Amino acid sequence: MTERPQALFAMTARNVPHLFPPDLLARLRACVEIDPALVAHDLTEPRVRRTLARTEVLITGWGCPRLDPAALDAAPRLRAVLHAAGSVKGFTGPEVWRHGIAVSSAAAANALPVAEYTLAMILLAGKDVLAHRDLLRTRRAFPYGDILPGIGNHGRRVGVVGASRIGRRLIELLRPHDLAVFLADPYVDPPEAARLGVPLLPLDELLRTCDIVTLHAPQTPETRHLIGARELALMSTGSVLVNTARGALVDHDALIEELRTGRLGAVLDVTDPEPLPADSPLFDLPNAFVTPHLAGSQGNEVARLGRAVVEEAERLAAGEDLLHAVDQEGLERMA
């Protein structure tokens, strides 16, 4: 593309200024023709339909309507979809690739805050921070000078389940710390694990031998309830499960039963269902730490996603290949 291609925003309108603050919006408008006041949340709306007919680049984000065959027929000039978020599964399908449309995702940019959150939770779990915060609240005193057994991150074993973008970024962030890190992933062979700098273990062995297990696998039919009653029973007493991937990877009924025994701890940023029902025991169990799906890009982190899309749009306008293209074959192994 040598001239500025026509582009259209397709997402929840209130997210546009967060993703594209003035400096990024100016860069975007320098390489594509786009009206920031027109944000499509319904691709059948007449004004959107008229713009869609000449749109070459769709800038998508959270809340993007599905690109079904009817939408694609209404966009005969569409050549690229640049997604200012992570997964594209919710609004794309095989027909997008059949039309020869290039798809790009800001998943790599979104991986960083998730990996940072996970790193923080791993280190806090190693210090048993939450339990001791509660003890301090109750007792209003603590044992100065006493060495507390069972606490510390020196040599603690961390098991990473899934060498996704987030899993790989987490492995990088864990490297400077004095931890022993292991990986379980059926799609990774020993040479690749060696390149990542981590030993490869079968999932069962990782669960049995690691103090903290953190999930970074995609949600697929095969990974639904990847961690169920059998898998939880393999985990050693005092170990902690961290889930920032997808709630359905964990059988929550089995997890609640295990947490009630006090044997394990859990850090859950994602749940199934999401949000949890108000009467879920997970809100009250002292060894469950639940956050509202905030590990991914929030606040000032969101503009990082917009920047990734602007950089892709600049490449596209310059006739260069997309750096973060999503291929249909790898889609099933993505979150």
C-alpha cells in the first residue's frame, strides 16, 4: 500500500482514546485514512456499512463485532485486520483467511503485563504474604527476629504450564531470580526447551515436584479442566496454583474442595464462570486470592496495545510485512 489506505475502528467506542491517545492517534492518521469519531460496534449500521465498503484496514479491539461472511462480503477491499488486544478468536473465523485478509494481534504487547502480574504473585506466594498479612491483621503483632519456616524464594521450584507468549515472557522475567523454573508443554521438544533455558517435564511430574504452578495454556477442548481433582491431588501440600490464562483450564469445583482442606493455595485472575457468582466460596476461602481479570493491559498499559497496532499500520502502509501476523494454523493453540 503506497497511499494512505482507508481504515475503520471496530471495537467498543470508549476504548479508542485509551488505546490511541493523541500522539498515537496522530501517528495512525499519518499512515491511514480514519475517522476517530466513527467506531463500529454494529457492522450493519448504514453509516458503518458505507465506510466498510471502501475499508482496507480494520482496526479492532475489545468489543469488535464478529467478522462473519456477511460482514466480509460488505468489505470487498478489506486487506488487513489489526487487533489492539490479544486473542482474535472471538471475532474471526476461517473465512477471514479464506478471503486472503492479513490478521495481526497485539498479543505480544499484552503478554508483558500478564507476565509481570504472574511474576509478582509467584514472589509473593513464595513469601506466603497473604496468609501472614491475615495473621498480622488478627494478632496485631508479629515475631520480631523469628525465622519463619516454609517461607522464601531461594531455590523455590516454579512450574510453567504452556510456552505461550506469556509463558515465554514469564520465563524471561523469572531468570534473574534465584528460582528453579520448569516447563510442561506438549508442543515443545527438549531442544526448544533448552533454548528457552528451562528443563521440560511431563505435566504430572511438574505438578508433583513444583512449589508454585502457573498456567499459560490456551483454552481449547483439550485443555478444558486441564487441572482437575486428579491433578490437584498430585500437588504437594503448601504449593500454590496461579491462573492468569483462562478460567476453564481449572475445574473450580475440584479446586474449591481442595482449598477447603487448607492443603493448597490459589491465585486466580481468571475464573469459570467469569465473573464468579456472588456466593462463590472462592471469595471467602483464606487461601484463595481472586482478582478481577486485571493481569492483562489496564490503565496506562493499554496504550502499549495501541502502539503495537500503529507500528503494524506503519509497516502496512510502507509495504512491509506485518511483524505480529496471526496464521490460521496456529489459531487453535492461541488463547
